Amino acid sequence: MRAWEALVKAASWRRPGDVKQTFRNADWANSLWVFDVNRDRVIADVRYQLVRADGTVVEGVVYIKHVLTHPQYDHWSASMRRKG
């Protein structure tokens, strides 16, 4: 997980293709990125550019929504498909 975190912090993602260049196995699901990290799945919202309330622009903010085991991810994924 620390290696994944270091790669994310060092990355400069401006578009979805940049994420795929860094993590070829990353998937786009339900408007979120899914990363395989060891035995877990990290579900994250990647904001390529974020404008703060004071108007300053921050590049490449990653919000981790969930860290799930593969079985937990399967359950989450199935529930997202049912919600449609």
C-alpha cells in the first residue's frame, strides 16, 4: 500500500489516460477508479483539477472512497450494478 501511495503522490494526472499509464491494471467503474493493491482493491475518486473555495487550483487530487478485499469488492460491485 505504501508503494501505491508513493506512486500516486508522485503522479501528475491530468486525464484518465495518465492514470492508465501509471497503473495499467486500474479500472474505471461507477465513476471511480479501482486499483489492485496487493490483496486489496482501492476505490478512489480522481479529480484531475480541483478548484478550492478561494479560487486556487490544485492538480491531481485523489480521494480514497474504500479499501476492500476482493470478496468485499465483488459485493460492492454487484450492488453498484443493481443500483444501475
